[in-house]
Amino acid sequence: MCKRNNGGFNRWTTGTGHATVISVTEDVYCDLPTGIRVCYRVEGEARGVPLLLVAGLGLDLTAWPRAMLDGLLERGFRVVRFDNRDTGHSTRVAAPPPSLLRQLVARPPRGAYRLEDMADDADGLLEHLGIARAHVVGMSMGGMIGQALAATHPGRVATLTSIFSTTGERRVGQPARSTLLRMAKRPARTVEQWTVRHLSMLDHIGSRAYPYDEAIERAWAAEVWERGGGPARAAGVARQIGAIQASGDRTAALRAITAPTLVIHGDVDRMVHPSGGKATATAIPGARHVEIAGMSHHLAPELIKRLVGLIAETAELDKTR
């Protein structure tokens, strides 16, 4: 069962004047049998190749750069993006968030949901949309969810692209201490405070080689604050951290992934150490590992064209196309 905000679907033709493109310009809601409501948007030709984008910790469907979406659309993909549970306009789980102490010592509350549950949300959305198989692209925590989806629902994933993510093994992929200190601050209470912190974090985990666009990031910060419920978004982020910690080391599960896999990581990542990318590629049979010099934990404007190209190359490995 789904409902759509006013605005619905827009249709237009490409430069050739032939291909009909369908785009959801407003949020659409899908109620899954589990009780989770997923907010999503779809763009691309109706006959395009399905591609699912899975956002990272505390990020919603607006976190994917417009240039990246356009690049994927130009490559012929039908792009589905959604808010993970506890972000954006999707369901806020009715459970107390783990305390900061529990987060720091990796002790999630009893009954905390797991990455596998978030993967089930993604699977349920694709089922609702009538998409039997999709190329899956996830960044950071979204990469973990994509990995879980490929491991637990192998028939659903045509190919997997995991961007600056990790396996859950504690000896790899850990944030720098300086990053943890920044994450341990009291949650922002206003959009102004949140915006300053967002830019400060980008200064820390971003890249000098591939700088961010401050105007774009300021505008995005205001949008994600509003979509995430303002100060209430912090509880959702904490529960998502609990999900990562409750899932533990997923290395053994990753060895069962059969989908052609691309692992992308930067060599200067202070949020997820590059060892996480190497461990992911080692765990998944036949995975291709691409480490980009100068790339950090951010989809910087100058990297978008290359990332889109790598995703498209990986999609070509799907032997059923």
C-alpha cells in the first residue's frame, strides 16, 4: 500500500524526443508488512535498468548529489532512492536510542534492530515496486546495508557497489579518534548549529584534493534538518549506530555474496579507515577494489563523473542483462 504527496509523477522526453522519463518529484510512501513506512522517490525511463541507492548513517534520500543522479539517469538507469528507517520521512522506530556511553563502548540495547532488518526494508520496497533485481549502490552505512541485502536476498541484487564502507570487524574500518570526538558532541538544537557542525565535520573528513561546494552543503544541511525532524533526528542516528553495532562482524556473511561487486574507498578517510574497504573486497569473492587517491568520506563534485563510470562498468558485469 502506497500513497503519494500532491505533485506525483512528472513526464518529459529526452533530447532525442523519443524516450519517456518518469520522475517522482515528491515523496512517496510505502507501508511494508513489517509496519515500517518507507519514503522513496524514483527517476528515469520506465524501461530503464533498476538501480537502488542506499544512503549512509543519518543521511536521507537527498544525500545523493544531483550531478550523480543525473549521471546515472544519462546512463539509462531507473534510479530508486529512499529514506532508511529513522531518517527523513520514513518510520521513526518506537524504541529508546542507545546512550552515548553505549555507543562509545559498542553495547547496543537489547532488541535493537540490525543492518539485516534495514536490508529487509530495501527488499520490501523493491518488491512493492515490482523490481525483481536491481543494481545496488550504498555509501558508508548504506554500503553495509547493501552488503546485507546481497548476502540475505541474493536473487534481488544484480550487482553491488559498496562505497567507503566496511565489514563490521573491529580491527578494520574504524573512525579516527578525532572523528569520534566530534561525533560525541551533544546533538545540535537549531538548524544554524547543525549547519555549522556539518560544515565543520566536512572540513575534518573531507578532502583537500576534492573539496566540497559550501553553497550546496549549506542548502542540503537546511533541507535534511527539516526532513529529519530537527532536533529529533539525533535519536534516529543513535538507533542506526546501534544497528551497526548489533550486527557485529559480518565477514562470514559477505563470503556468501555472489553478485559482481565493486568496492570503492578513498585513501584519506577519517570516518571509515581505508582498511575497511580492503577487508570488504577481500571478504566478497571476486570483488574489485578501487582505492581513489585523495578521496575522503564525501561524494565530492569532482569525483562524481568517475564514480558514475565505475558504477556503470560494474552494472555491465550482470550476466543476465
